[in-house]
Amino acid sequence: MRYWRVPLDAEKVKIPRGEIHLIINRCKGCEFCVEFCPRDVLVMSKDYNVKGYHYPEVAVPDQCVNCDLCQVICPDFAIFCLPQDAEAKSDEEVKDGEG
Ligand code: SF4
Ligand code: SF4
């Protein structure tokens, strides 16, 4: 994607990465997640799940930006995304957050 100007804080912003998880047998093949993913990460599989539906698979994993749209839009809670570089917070950070 090409922007008409570079944001002033572009060098400080770190693009998040996500890891997609599928619960294949919950899927009913509606394709919402494939259709609305802003990064075209997902495609429909040619295989079937136990219910007889095609389900999505991850085509370009490194394009996922952990936006959670697929997770929010799925009517069957069959897909979710986790941050790829999630780090456990230290006890100190947790205490600071409480203050
Ligand atoms: S989290 Fe966002 S970018 Fe990643 S697969 Fe889902 S909709 Fe696409
Ligand atoms: S939105 Fe959910 S039910 Fe629809 S194809 Fe994607 S994973 Fe399957």
C-alpha cells in the first residue's frame, strides 16, 4: 500500500503481527472472514470439515496484522487471532498498571 505522505511517527510505529487459529469443525463456510480480511490473509480450502463445508486456511501468514476483524465477524466463533510477539508482562509492569 502506498500513502500520499509518510506519517511523522512512521519510524516509531511497529506493525503488529498476528497468528490465526481455526476451529475447523465449527465453520459453516460463509466466507465472511475471507471476504473482509483487509490483508487478504485467508482463502477457502478445497477440503471439507465434518459438517461438509469448505473452511478457510491461512494463505499468507506474514500479512496478518492482528486486527481481529475475522474473529469479530465470524458468526460461529470458528476463528481467532493471537498476537505473534506477545510477551508476558513482568510483575513490575502489572503493579505499575494498578497504580
Ligand atoms: S486478524 Fe485481521 S489481518 Fe489477520 S487474518 Fe484476521 S482479518 Fe485478516
Ligand atoms: S467467518 Fe467463520 S464460519 Fe464463516 S468461513 Fe470464516 S471461519 Fe467459517
